Amino acid sequence: MNGVSFAECSARERIALLFDAGSFQEWLPPAARVMSPHLAQLGVPAAFDDGIAIGQALLDGECLFVAAQEGQFMGGGVGEVHGAKLTGLLQRALRDRPKAVVLLAESGGVRLHEANAGLIAVSEVMRAVLDVRAAGVPVIVLIGGANGCFGGMGIVARCADHIVMSDIARLSMSGPEVIEASHGVEEFDSRDRALVWRTTGGKHRFLTGDCDVLVDDDVASFRAAAVAAVQDSGICRAVSRESLELEHAELSRRLDLKSEGADALSVWQRLGVVDAARIPELDADAVRALRPAVAGMAG
Amino acid sequence: MEWHTLTEQLFGTDHHIAEDGDLLHGEATFEGQTITVVGTTHHAPIGLAMALAQARVVLDTLHHHPGRTILLLIDTQGQQLRLRDELLGINRGMAHLGCCIDLARRLGHRVIGLVYDQALSGGFITSGLIADACYALPEAEIRVMRIPAMSRVTKISEERLTELSKDNPVFAPGVGNYVAMGGVRNVWDGDLRTCLAEALRCAPTTDERALDGAVRGGRRLAASVVQQVLAA
């Protein structure tokens, strides 16, 4: 708990601390100046890496492919180059078959400054993720940045084999501000932080089975979870008609939840969590201990 | 275009496609083959329930009719913007729909997307954009966000964005821009039966969109960046 906050690290710091020291070999590094061709004409500063670092690194001696999105640059938004770097990494994984691909996701989704190109890019990433999985190379997603993992990247994350989140991380589709702007503050009060976290945060996603592992906001905890995932021979979740039928049944059960007064608390109660109201105060350890008891909605 | 008009132009009376709320689904006969048709109408917002309803049709097709062609008819305002959907994992539901369509392709089904009215962001990414290829009618509207909203988010004036969008397809709504970027393979202009027959014959089964975007000049860097990563 007294380690380095994953959330407070930059994308490159996360890679440096998560993987074996000095082992990261970056492809298309900042020095290569592969930048967005679209931002300059909007008067927006571009980044030398377009907000994503990709390459290979050792994790506990195993060579893996890694990508890390930089939340400090345009909220980790996916533009043409950013998305193509990620797709390129995945296509390279399809060719070179590393032990796993690890994606340190931090993104608001499509970068609106290059909206159309970003949307297509995210769909190319989705297809590439599913190609890599179909080839038997697991894709592991770590979510712990302050910007969360939203929009198209929230979908991409759920296309992966395995998701690790911290208790302060968020994973969802539309940001609360967007929902509030669309349907009013009574639908979703984006300034109600407790509401935001219990609706999209790591604890909720863990209890419902939307993420596989819940860790503290600590780089060492993320590293341990990534090492465990890579060593787990059952980590590959092959996509088959049977697996998709199971997923379909699991998600269909969720539709029983009434719209009226829908809240995380009622979801946790349905899952059989005793004293669900105290979950927001519990630490990650205590929430982890609850999951074996959780049935029904858990994946 | 109204979906009735569209399906009549495509299949005449040779179809059993029904509207079930905002969901469209059924079967049609095309050039002697039965195909599955699934999609949405009334600019449907895609929430968890609608993602699952479409996924169900795809899974049923995989189960009962292996190899059958699937036509996705797209008319959506994008993802449902509700707290309940976020709470229940709308992103997981949409990923599930995308995975079902992707598996259909892998199992040898041809999957063709057609934007016949409007397509927006989250509703589009796990339907037409994950098909073998996506097409659009000329009057269709495809976008991530309207220019006024984009102006608010990016803090760039509407005038400037409108001006820029004239010669840069990455910002502005429009079918032509998506064609230029490779996201839409081409526009179905003229006889729709001929267009569908052509699509079934020619749609690629691998992802050609970045290459198309480079050749057409709408997305000049994506394919080259992928190549640079492969060569690094």
C-alpha cells in the first residue's frame, strides 16, 4: 500500500515500473516523431508519440508486447496514429506470437479532434485484438489511470481475455458528464463522485465479474497481477459459440434489474453481498474477499 | 430511407423481416440463398438490451444456419446514454455483440453492414464497423458527434471546424468522408440488388480499411504506421 500510485504515473513510468527494469524496447519512440497529422491545423499541440508507447518488455523474464496509453495527452483519446500504433502492435503479435499482449489502457475513447479517423481506428483495434486472441495469444488489459477506460476503449477492454483494475479505476462506455448533458442531472449527477465510482468503478466491475482481478492503486500490485495472469495457462478465453452463449445468458440476467432507482447498491444486493452499503468504504482486499460469495451476475 | 422501402428494393416481397420495437430482424431470399437480416430502426439508441437482442439473432444464425450470410441494417443514434446501462456494463454488452459478429465472420459467414439512415459512434462500432465490409446509402449520415457538440468539447469554433472539414475528412460528418477514410467500402448508388450482389462477391474478409484510407487519401498515415510498427 505504500508503493507507487499507478494512477499518478505517466504511461512510460508505468511500463518502466511494471516490467523488468530496463527491459522495455520501444517501437516508434518519441524520437521517431510519428505524430498526428491533424492536430496542428486545429492549433492543438501534438505529441511526439501521439499519446501511446508501444514495444516489447520482459515481465518476470517473459517477453511480452506492451502498449500504454498516456492519459495526460488528450485524455488518452484514440486518433489515427495512436490507433494505428496499437493495431500495428497487435498485428505484430499475430506475426511474432509473444507470450501475451499487455495493454495499459487509459482513454476517454475516440479523440474528437479526429473523430471519424479515431472511430475507424478503434474498430481496427477491436478486430486486431480478436485476431490475436483467435491465434491463442492472450490480451491482458490493466486499467488504473485517472481518466478511466471509456468509449470505444471500454469496448476494446471487454474484447480482451483478462482485465485487472484498481479500486480507483473506472471502466464504462459514456462518461457521466455526457449522460448528464443528454438526460439531465437527475439521470446522472456527474459531480457526485460516490455515485460515479459505484456505477463505473473497479469494485463494482469486480463484483459483477466485468473485471477479473481487483488490486490496490499500486504499481507493484498491478505487476503481481500481470505476472499471475501471464503464468496462468487458463488465461486464454477462446471465443466460441458456446462461450458467447454463456456470456449472453450472463448479460441477459442483468436486464431484470428495474430501471426505477437503478443503483449499484441494488445490483450488489442482488449478487448476495451482505451489508452491500458498506462496499464503498471497504479497501480492495476486503472487496476481493467478497467475490467467492457472489453468485449470479459474476462472470 | 425507410427500412420497408429498402427491403422492398433489395428483396421485393421475398422476405420476412419484421420490426420489433426498434429491432429489425428476419430472413430474406437473395439470389436463391436465404440470408439473415438484423439491425435497428427509428434511430435506435443501443443500450444493453438492444445489443443483446441483435447478438441473439447472430447467435441463432450461427447455431441453426451455419455459413449463412448476415446483413446488418444500421440506423442508430449511438449508444444509450443512461445510468442504468452504464451500471449494467453496456460496454460489455456492446463488446459481446461485436464478438458475436466477429465470430460469425471467423466461422465463414459473410457479414455485410449497410448504413441506410444514420450511424453514430458506439452504435456503429460493434455493428457495421466489425462486419466484413460496411456500405452506406448516399443519403445516410455517419458521424461521431455533431459539429456544435464537437466545438464545445474541443474548444474550437464551429466556423473553424466547418471550414476545416471541407478538405479534411477526419472531422466532419458524412458518408463521403467515411468512404475516403476506408471505413465505408463504398456508397450504394443505383440498383440496390446489384450493389448487394457485388458486395457479397467482393467484400474482403480481412481488414483492408487502413489501406483503402491510404489509397483514397482520407487516412494517409494509418496503414503506413502499422507497417512501421511491423518493421521496427
